[in-house]
Amino acid sequence: MLLKIHILSRVHERCLSTSLPAAQSFRKWYQQLWTTERTNLPPYDHFTQVGDPVLRGHAADVPTDYVKSKEVSEIVEQMVKVLRKYNCVGIAAPQIGISLRIIAMEFKQSIQKELPEATYKARRMTELPLTVFINPQLSVTNYTKHKHPEGCMSVRGYSAEVERYEAVKLSGLNQEGLPTELELSGWNARIAQHEMDHLDGKLYIDHMDTSTFICTCWETVNTKSGRVEIPFYK
């Protein structure tokens, strides 16, 4: 929530007077200088953070008649915008403050250049073009589990190892309202499971190996004597 400062019209009213009325406390006087107004409403241009109730609710189905509506189209557009702005691989509608069952995923080939080749292969990462599912359903097609480090833009600055199924199948509607299915394995299956969790009010911290939970910048915190910020904007 942003804090909007309202400057009073007369300069002397912005300054602490030595002759404040006895019945008026300093706190009350100070509060006259500002108000807390909700100036930013969903769909957000940022990721909601753990603690926001929208991340713990069960997202509602998008009514069939509204799948191709302007409103849903704008939500999807905003999701993709935020996904790419933060250079992520997946996003769910609750992460921009909208409690609807919509997810978007995209794993760009360029990510391979950012990771050690051994890591890329061990996690079975492969390119995934932009994919949007409305009212998705997930079924497991390979129950073998793998544990890998996982993070979330809604738990900014932290990660932990999480077990996920090897392969899954997603089914639902695309942006045109047509039934669609997609089989995923390896890291892309992990992305799908992570985003589906968001639609049911779950976060990776609910499944993680708690002994592996870390601040992703702990080394920098030590190097910089604690002078480190975790940004929630971009």
C-alpha cells in the first residue's frame, strides 16, 4: 500500500507549533499531515508477497462466458507483462492480486546461457513457449519425484529444495476458449505444479525441505556488511 502524502495548504500548518491545543495530542496533529489511501489496485504491475490473503485463497474458476472477455484478456496481458518484466518462468493470477484460475508459463532458451550446463541438464530444463491456461487441471503422469532448489517471486529473496513429480499433464482452456492439453516433464513440469499450487492457496514453502530454506543473497549480505536490499519492484 502506498502512502500518499497530502501537504496542507498553509506552510505553517506543516510545522509543529509550540502552542498546540492541550486537547490535541502530537499524534493526532501528525496524522493530519498524511492519510493512507489505496492508490494501487489489481491487476498489479508487481508480484504480491506472502502475507497477502490473495495468495492463500482458493482461486475461482473463470466463467465460461467470460473466458474471451476483454476483462480476462487484460488480466492475461498483465500477467505476461509482469512475467517478462521480472524475467520469470511462471505466474498465476493471484500473484498480481486476481483470485482467478489462470496461469502463464514461459521458459526462454536464453536462460540456458545464464546457468551452468551441469545444472541445466540435472534439472532437465527445456524451452517452453509462452503458454496460458484458463481453468487448468493437472494430472500426474510420472510419480517419480525429484528434489531441486525452488524459489518464488511472491516469497522474494529466498529459496529451498522442493520435491516435485517428474511429469504432468495440464488440461484446460486457452485464451480463445478452446480446450487444450499439454504434457510436461522435467523442469517445465515443476513450473506447472508450482503455478497450480498458487491457484489453491499454496506456496512452495508449504512443501519445502525446511532445512534447505535460505536467503538467496546471504553471501552478499555478509560481504556488504548487511547493506543489501531485496527489491519488490523493477
